[in-house]
Amino acid sequence: MNDMTRQVAYRYRVYRTDEVAPTTLENEIRTFRLFIRFCERFGCVSDGVARNIKVPTAPKGDRSRTVKLDPERAEAILDYLERFEYASFRHVLFYLMWNLGARIGGIRTLDLGDYYEQSVDGPYLDFVHRPETGTPLKNGWKSERKPPISDHLAKILNDYISTHRHDVSDENGRQPLLTTPQGRPAKTTIQRNIYGLTRPCMITGECPHGRDVSTCEATGDYNEASKCPDSRSPHALRRGRATKNLNDGMPEEMVSDRMDMSPEVLREHYNEQTSRDKRRLQREFLNGR
């Protein structure tokens, strides 16, 4: 705790912003500030750190909702990656996160042996809770699941493994599915890549806000992509995918199981369906009866 500074506290808040919903973030940072204040009283943390921790406020009336990635943008990004960065780390990362609607922690926990290309009912991935070797799942063993993936995603995975995947192990001797030259990608590495890929200028070469792409602060440094007003966090992919699954007619229970969330959490925090979306689905169901 002696190393706790205002800068460290700020970085922690930024990190949690991409991990949890706004209401959860508000509660967590408030608790975090109380803890730092307690540490200050006992001299473990320098005076003034708690005072500079700003607790974010979730929007009233829609406290759990933030932006999402629209399916049209996701498909445009996938088309770009398939054409220009086929079977690359970024291609596979984005495809997995969008297709599965998974959390960063879930993507990181996947090992090479968790990918099952050959099975009776088609390819799938096995999410396993492994806290003892550094890759826990958010809800522990309850988060373990084996979601199917499409044949096309499986083909891209195969090509990635045979061409671009680094043959490395992590610090625990495990072989990650997604790799960097150093081993298993860090959460911040995943975040930065998603922010970078969801900048509109990545696909179109132009800025919808009239900025000069060559001098924009969000394009110059790999770590600054989140400064683009239209870039999206990994959490926004998860929210957008949940809404797309529901709009495609996938039952709530199936969406919940595939994305590791309860139906209650799905409805409160992730469902961005409009009234028109719901009417359309009801009409399709009624016309099919």
C-alpha cells in the first residue's frame, strides 16, 4: 500500500471501467475510496490519495447501460480483418470476442487444448476455471461452459494456429490459444487492440469527427486508441453481441448460457433491444404459428 499514489488509483479506475457495468463501477470505486481513506488514517497511504479518487455516477434511469458495438460495425471490422489481416492475432481476438460475447478474462483463460475442432456436433471451445495458474473465470466454476463456434471461425483458428500463433508457454507452463511473443496476452493488451480496431478510421481511413487522422491523438500511439470518441471497449462488444443474439431470436436462456450471465443480469445490464425490435420478433413468432 505504500506504493499507492493518485496515478495508480486512477489507472485502477480506468482498468475497471472496461471490466464492469457502470453501476458496478460506481459501487466498486466508492468502496475502493473508503478503503484508501482507511489506509490513510493508519499511515499506509499518503494523505490526499482518497480525496482525488472520483466516484463515477451511472446515468439515472439507465444506470446499467452504456454504449455498445453495433452489428454493422462489427461485421465491417471482420470484413476488413479477413481481407487485410487474415488469421492474425487481431483477427482471431476480435472474431472470438464478438462471436462469443465473452469477457476478457474468459478469452485469456483459453489454452490450445481448450479448442476442440473435431467433435460429434462440431467445433467448440472449453472455458475452464483455473485460478491456481492465473486464469480464473469471473463466476468460478459456474462460468465453465463449452460453447459451439462456427465452422468458419474454426477454419480461421486453424489457420492462425498453423501460421501466426507463437509456439510459447506462459509462466505456468501452459500453452495459451492466443499468444504474444511473450506468452499469454495481458488484459491491457486485449483492451488496447479492441479500442484500436473499433476506431472508424481503421476501416474507412476517414474520421467522422473531422479530425486529421495522421495527427489525431487516438491514432498516433497504440496506447491512446481509447481517446477516439467512437472507439469501443471490450465490454461494448459484449453488450452489442447480447443484443444481436436476442434480436436474432436466440432465447434468453441460451444467450445467458453462452455468455455466462443470468437472465436477470442479461435483461438489466445488456439487453439494448428497442420496442421495435421486440415487436418485430413477436410478429415473426406469431406469423410462424
